[in-house]
Amino acid sequence: MHLTTIDFAVIAIYFVLAIGTASFFIKRAKRSMLDYFVSHRSMPWWLAGTAMVATTFSADTPLAVTEMVVKNGVAGNWLWWSMLFSGMLTVFFFARLWRRAEVVTDVELTELRYAGKPAAFLRAFRAAYLGLIVNIIIMGWVNLGMSKVLSGTLGISKWYALIVALLITFSYTVLAGYWGITATHGLQYCFEMGGAIILAIVSWRAVGGGDVLYRKLGDTHPAGAPAGTIFGHASDVLAFWPSGSGVWVLPAITLAALVGVNWWASWYPGAEPGGGGYVVQNISATRNEREGRAAALFFNVAHYAIRSWPWVITALCSLVLYGGAVVANDPGVNYVRMMVDLLPSGLRGLMLASFAAAYSSTIATQMNWGSSYLINDLYRRFMVRNASERHYVFASRMAVVLTLVLSIFVTLFMNEISHAWQFLMMLGAGTGLVYILRWYWWRVNAWSEVSAMAAALVVSLTLRIFLDTSRPEGFALNLILTASITTVVWLVVTMMTAAEPRETLLSFYRRVRPAGPGWRSFADETGIYAPAGEMVRNALAWLSGIALVYSIMFATGAMIFQERRQLLMFGVILIVSAVALILILARERSLDSARGER
């Protein structure tokens, strides 16, 4: 890709704006660890929600979505679309509970909910696991995505380009803390969405519009299928739900595993059952529990309903222009080739700035989030307990340096981004239910979580010896078996071990005030009761929220591809679900006002 002076100017403007915005908050980050990691709980909901969206809009995501579409058509996106069920569960059942807990990290909850040495061990183990394994894997695949973009567009060594991008992001992340990071996210999101939409429009025009796309799409080759295979019918490729009988169609068992099991059984970053990770970090950074929920709701709407189609359109157009995958074993490269081949001067610089923004927004959050486990849940909790806040801020910055170095090392061992996604899903399979029920069932104890994590790891890795998890069927079977066995293991362990001390459970209940029958005796003992019908309202809001987001997404797709009957159907569902959700939240707000809650 040849860059002109205008392109370099656009890229430079982005970096100047990003670094300048973040630098404004350096003084705030110095004040305390609470400022450095959760903005001293003073962030407005819209900024926290935007921060979550920008974080998930990473440099690897367009490539991963392209890979799914080029392999399995539009319906291949159910690998991540299915996680909306979990995301909305967090919005309506857990966001307010997390904000009441007032933790810095989700791992900190461990010693609020459980007691003694098992709780301390679990907190330390999960902090190390999330901070040094899961977080580093995520940073590795984001690095991989950015390196492919830079080497594919600029023709330079991917490692040279990656180091430059990492160091620029590191320079403001390590100094500005979470206020600086989130403030830049608003700017970055504008660049991210702008670049994705522009490339989709240019790609659409390059193929000659919707009629040409529909006419030629069926004759293209699905990546990973035997030579000579074609999609067959454009309507099957464009279907929101797997359609057709070709070898490329997402298998029924895979879809069943994703929609029926994965979202509640698997722990996955950004869509953790019961909430977790940077989602909890942003909820905890808001001013009150209502704003925490609003931030989570905005994130899920923007993440699924708003962002999907620009990537999908570009991927579909790449199939028509190239006839299939440009690189057979790496279909995501199609997205990069579209940038190189189609964009004129000026827009090339904007697109690279868009990827720089996407990369920076994710890596900056991961550096800060990962180091929060290392400092809040390991260093401050178990090593140096009574130092000054200035000391902990300095230690936090050193932890950011550590995550930076480790992520570069991990990137060396990654090839396909979607495989890294699947690997994390399988490692967390079966653990999700325990993270849900610990909030609503007093009997769950520390050993429930320990056994769930251990069983998931052992079972998943063992099954990988016998199953080809690179194939959709193998991935699905591994997921279902791991989730089933892990769930049985942790339930048996729970009933065979003692409950947590009554004092610990009472303290947790007074602080968080969960609803439902699982804490009935504690509500009677404390005299603290949840509003009548809270669980039913939450369930109705959850269903309405899911229907709302999917209907926005599918109605948009139907409008793009001129499917009038589908547009009408999803439009009606959109209106009904939106009205239902507004009424439910209005009722909840009136009950909160009567109780004097915010």
C-alpha cells in the first residue's frame, strides 16, 4: 500500500489527539490505585459503555469476522453473536450487584463471598490465571491481528511495525491510568467505526452493489472446503441462521453448542456469565449502580447491533472480488487485501488510523486490566500490604511493563485468531454456571469454583487429544462434554464440602442484597428484602433486551439486502421489545425511588 503525505497526516493527527487526550489525565492517575484502575468510581455511564465497546473493537476482530464469513457465510458469526445471551444476563441480573460490591477487580469478590484459606488461594490463583495467562493470550491475538494488518498494508516487517504500535500505546497507558485510557476510547471509537463503514461502502461499490453481489456470491469458494466447492446459493450465504446442505454450513451440533450451552457454561472475556473482566472494571468505575447497568446495556447494544454489518459486508464483497480466501489457511487476510486494493489516497491513512485506534483501545485496556489483578489481588493483598498509594501506582506501572513483554512472547506462537477464541472458550467451558449461582445461591463455596476451574482445564485438554477441535464438530463436542462433566464435578464437590461461615454470608448479603429464593433465610435474618418481583422483572428485561438487539441487527441486515418480509418482521419485534424494556425499566425506577436507591 502506497501512502501519500495526506495519509501520513491523517495517521499523525490520530496519534497526536490520542496521546494529548490521555496526557490530560496523568495527574489523576498518580493519586491512588483506585484512580489508576477504576477512575475513582466517577465515570459517567456513556463513557464507561463506550470504553467497553472500544476495547472489544480490536485490530484482530475485523479479521476474525472475515474469517468466519469466508468459511461459513454470515451465520458463521454465531460464534460470537451467541454470547449476547450472556451479555444481557450481566446487564439485568448482575451489573447492579457488581456495583454494590465496590470491588476493583472481579477476583476481589472472592474474599467477599468466601472465607479463610480456600478463598485466599482462589483469589491468588484466579488473579495469576487471568492476569498472566488469559490476559496475555488476548493481547497475543490482538498483536497478531495488528501485525497482519501492518505487514499486509505497509509491506514492512510485522515485528518492527508491531513494536512501534505497542510502544506508542504503552507510552500513554502506563502514565495516564484508566481515566486517560477511557477518555481516549471515545476518540478511538469514532475512528474505528468510521474506518469500518468507509471500507464497507467502498467494497460495496467495487462489486457493483447488492444485485451483483447476490448474483456472484454463490459461485465463490468457502475457505477450508475441498477444492472445487462453491457456496451454491447466495441466499444460503446471506442467511442469518445456518441454511443449506453444503460442507461449509455451520454444523447443527456446533450451533446447538453455541446457542444452547456456550453462553451460560463458558467463561469468555467480555461475555463472562455473571460478569467479569474489563466489563466489571467499567461497571465498578461508574458513579452508581444504575449508571453501571446503563453502561453494560449500551455496550451490548453497540457491540452486537451496531458494529456487525460493516465487517460482514466487506467480507462478503471480498468473496466476490477474490473468489474465496486470498490466503487459504488465513481467510482473515481478505480484509487487509480489500484495504490495499480498494482504498484511495487519504482513505488509506484513515483506515490505518482506524486500525491503530482499534489496536490501541484494546491493548491499553488489557495492559491496565491485567495489571490490576497482579497489583490489587496479588501484590497488595499478599506481598506488600501497607505501602503508600504512590507506591502502588508505581507498582501498577511496572506490572503494565510486564504484561507488555509477555504479550510479545505469546504472539510468536499464534497463527489463526479464531482458534485462540475457541481455545479460551473450551478452557472456560463448564465454569460459567458456578459464577452465576454464587450470586443467587448461598450454598456455593470456594471449593465449587476451584473444582470447576480444575475440571474444565483437565477435561478440555484431555478431550483435545481425542477430538479434532479445529473442526466445528470437534469444537462443539469438546465444549458440550467439558461443560457437562465440569458442571457435575463442581456440584458434587459443593455438596460434599462445608458451606461458608454464616458471618461471611451475612456480610456478603448485606453488601450486595441479591434477590431470589437462594438467600431467603438471610433476608429474614437481616430484614433486608429485594423489591417484590425483582427476579421476574430481570428475566423479562433479559428476554426483551435480547430480542431488541437481535432485531436491530437482523433488521439492519434485511434492509441492506432488501429483504422486505424480514425487515417487517424484525422491525415489529424491535418495536415490541423496545416498548417492553422501557416499561420494565420505568417500573424498576419507580420502585428504586420509593426505596431511596439510585
